[in-house]
Amino acid sequence: MRNELFSFRVITKILLLLPGCVEQIRKGRHAITFLWRTIILSLKHKTMQTYLTENQEYKQIIEDLSEVTGMLWQKGWAERNAGNISFNISHLFEDELPNTDFEPYKPLSTGYPHLSNAMLLVSATGSRMRNLAKKPYENTCIINLDSEGKRYRQMLKPELDSPLLPTSEFPAHLAIHEMLNSAGRPEKVVVHTHPDNLLSLSHIRAFCNEETLNNMLWSMQPETLVFVSEGIGFVPYLMTGSEKLAAATIRKLEKHRVVMWEKHGCLAIGNTANEAFDLLDVLDKSASIFLTCKSAGYDAEGISKEELDNLRKKFDL
Ligand SMILES: [Zn+2]
């Protein structure tokens, strides 16, 4: 039965490659060369897959990614293809690059010298968080930067029907990993998502102010001050995917681990995706308490300033 299944897969694969062969012949190239190259790439690719799946740390990273992207979907923070995620996995490849092929290098609009030779695991553009959770390999790109951090190339995944492209927020992810590396910070994961309650607050003018926003969030429950004592950084509305948004986010991340993008969503960094998720979860819970009281027709009383100061002293914040 297994042999029959294997034969079926091989025949299916060859049939899938036929249109590509016809295209190659039409362009005056050798179809056999194309077929051979594709098969070789598939075999090499298996080497890469084996390389990665045998690496315990990589396995943990994938588990972390699957768990968190699944939670983002279940929370309702990732409608359609909303949100994106990236991991700096350079430390897994310090000794050698895996035996695999990459697409040709593409230039970057700016240089990232602190990401020299970096390897990043990045969600693919258009990918759904719910699919990332179930099939992380099919919905992520493995990106390698050159020695100057001025170009990037992507690991080939020849067995996929269509090539993947990194998230449209790729420039922001690169800029953040560059800042984290240059500052010698430990965070390796960047998560962008649309948490309902925090996003709702960014539509209320009074909370488009960092001080007012953080004082309110801290006062809703003790955990928010204890776990996110630096508060949330606020970035006024800017075009999604723009370099301006990336630059404003970097400035805020110098003193915060979570940033709110007005009328868009939030971005968090952490040593793991779970760590970044926890920060967002705690903050969104505070926002939820505030809005639930409001929708019940009451204003939340909030923990007093004096009690918050006592918390700061007790936890040395
Ligand atoms: Zn978004």
C-alpha cells in the first residue's frame, strides 16, 4: 500500500511538472534539464528539511510559532490574512549554511549591517495565521541576507505549487531585527497582530496618548503593571508597510516591547513568540476590562495611583 502511494505521488509530481516542461520547450530550453534540476532540488530540499527537523532548537521554534499563530487566530486577532511573524534563527546556522539551494539574491532598499549573513524565518505574504499554525513549513519563508546585509535570498521550496514571498511588512521586521541586534538585545521574535480591545482603544482620541493610555491600562489589573511596567508605545496612524511606520516603530521599541499602531493593531517582541503573545494578552485584557465596564454603562474605577505606586515599590518596577 505504501509503495502504491509512493508511485501515485511520483506520477502526480511528474504530471504537475508537465506544464513547466512545455513552457521550457516553448522558450527553446531542454525540458529534461528542467525536470532533472527540479528533482535534484527536491532531493536537496529534503536534506534541508532533515537538517532542520533534526535540530531540537528549530523544532521548538516551530512549536512556538504554531502554538502562537493558532492562539492569534482563536483570539480573533487575525482575521483573513491579518498579522505576520518573524524569527531571527541565525544562531542555528553559525557553523554552516544548510545544503540547499536559494533563489537569486534580491536587493534591499536599505542596508542592514547588523543582519550580515542573518537567517530569518518569516511568515509568507497572504498566509493565514490559522494555516501557519497547521502547516508552518508551507506558510513561511526562510530568508538569508548577504554578508553586507544589502541583499536577501530565499530558500527554494520546489515542491510547493507556487513560490512564497515574505510578508508585506518584511521591511519593518528587518528594521526591528537590525535594531535588536545592534543594541545587543535578546529578543528574536517579532509578532504583529490585531487585538480587538487594544485596537478599539486606538479609535478613541483620549487614548491616542501614551500617558493616558498606559495609566488606564495599568489601573485595570495588577498584572499589567507587573508584566508590562514600561507600558505600550503609541505610534500615530501611518501607512501600513511604509518605511515611516517601520522607523516610528523602531523608535518606540527602544523603550517598549509592545507598540500600538493607531487604528491598525499592535506589534510585540520577545525571546519567543509565546513571550510576545503574553505581553499582548495581558494588555488586551486590561483594555477588555475597561471596555466591558463602559458597555455595561459604568466607568471602571481602576486601581488608585497610590496602590499602583505600592505595586511599583513591591516589585521594584
Ligand atoms: Zn496589520
